[in-house]
Amino acid sequence: MSLANLSSSNTITIERLSKSYAANKPGSSGGAVHYIIKDVDLVVRGGEFFVLLGPSGCGKSTLLNIIAGFVSKTGGDLRVGDVEVRKPGQDRAVVFQQADSSLFPWLTVRQNVEFGLKMKKTPKDERRRISDRFIRMVSLFGHENKFPRELSGGMKQRVQLARVLANDPAILLMDEPFGALDAMTRRTMQKELSQIWRETNKTVIFVTHDIQEAILLGERIGVMSSGPDSRIADIYDVPLPYPRDAASAEFLSLNRRIQSHFDSGLEGGGYP
Ligand SMILES: Nc1ncnc2c1ncn2[C@@H]1O[C@H](COP(=O)(O)OP(=O)(O)OP(=O)(O)O)[C@@H](O)[C@H]1O
């Protein structure tokens, strides 16, 4: 398959997507319906790095989990390429904020990274080659025989990332993956992720409530309105070359523009 075809088959198309729930008090009847997200329209191109930015509780994780197939939509359409999303699939992988719940505590770093490959019956030599590559990429070489309990939070997060990348999903869905890390580790991880994305041409949707992180990473930034009835209120292009310099005039100017978007109350709420 050519790269162009690969890209279009990884395009994520979202049309009037909604997630609602019945908000009846116990014992009452009637049809009060609350929307977490309502009528979200978005196209994320194959190979694009798209950031979803918004205040806490606006529905970023809900939208990401619908794209992952973990949460069902209640309205609208969602497709990857031409295929309607109804459940999780091998084309999509999720990186969560907390690595703890996703790593197997009884497996070493290497065994965790190779887990999905083993399930797919990838031959041992090939598994070793792939896990070596990604363990190096996330700077964990020398730690491959350690167990999760012997690792710091940042190291566990890097194992999670290496494991997801070893499975080679076309689409990476990342839910505040660096939110729990200290500032220095976070910066290193942002650089690594940006480089991996540029090397692998994956489609990435990255959730954050940090404007600087959004501008460091994204080609486009979709700003979500505060919930309920949340939607993508605005999309900013980030026409800056990678790797990005957070101290450059253009970076700071875009940061101010997005910040003022929230300060002016366009989202109907404070930020963050
Ligand atoms: N099953 C559910 N039933 C009712 N409300 C829900 C349900 N799931 C989520 N919510 C509500 O939907 C809103 C959006 O939650 P979500 O976790 O998607 O937000 P978020 O933007 O990712 O927040 P954060 O940045 O704090 O993680 C919240 O107000 C949450 O309480």
C-alpha cells in the first residue's frame, strides 16, 4: 500500500458525534437528557498530530474513548478511513495518564514491551529486535530486566509508550500521557514523542489541558468548549517547524492567543 493510501485509511472522520446520558433522579420518570459532548465535527488526517485542548471535565477523555472504541457514542458518525468504529481495534492504541494500570506487574520491562508481539505470535528474534528498538528509543536500555515496581513513574510511563509503539498501531490515542510526570521528565517525553511521530508517520490524537504542551506537539490544536454540551469550539494551526522553541516570539504569540481565547470566556468557563 502506498503512503498516500495508508494516510487516507488512517483518517479519522467525526460527524455530529454526541454522548448523552439520562439524568433522571432515582424514582423519577421523564426524559431529561444531558450531553457530555454534542455535535462534534472533526477530521483528523492520516499522519497528523492533532491536539485536543480543553478545561478539566469538558469531555476530552470521553471523545478519545469513543474514538478508541471503549465508550459507545449515542449519536453521530465516526469512521477510520471508510470503516465505522464500533469497538476497539488493532489500528488504534491508547496511552493513559497512569501507566500503573496498564503494565503487568509480574512481567519485566522487556516482557511488557513484547507482550502484544507475543500475543501476535511474532517470532522471538523479531520480538527482541523490535523491543530493543523501542526500549532504546524511550531511553530505558539497561533497565529491561527490571519489574514495574522497581521503576519511577516516568520510567513506567516510558515502558507504556514503548509497548504501545512496539505493537505498531497506525493511530495513537494519548490521554494526558505526561500529566503525572515531573517537569523535566515531561519535557524529555514530549521531545521523544515528537521525534517518534516524525519518524513513523502515525496519526496521533493527544489530549491535554496544557497550552504549552499543545503548541510544542501539535500540527493543529482543537479547543473544546467547557461542558456540558461540549464541542470543538475552535481549531488553531501551528505553522512552526519542529523541534519547537517555546521561547520563540511566534510560540509565545500563539500561546497568548489561545490563552486569551479562554480568558475572554469564549468557552463559557474559567481555564484551566
Ligand atoms: N457515564 C457517565 N455518566 C455521567 N457523566 C459522565 C459519565 N462519564 C463522564 N461523565 C461526565 O462527563 C464530563 C466529561 O468527562 P471527561 O472525563 O471526558 O472530561 P475531561 O475533559 O477528560 O476531564 P479531565 O481533563 O479532568 O480528565 C465530566 O463532567 C464527567 O463527570
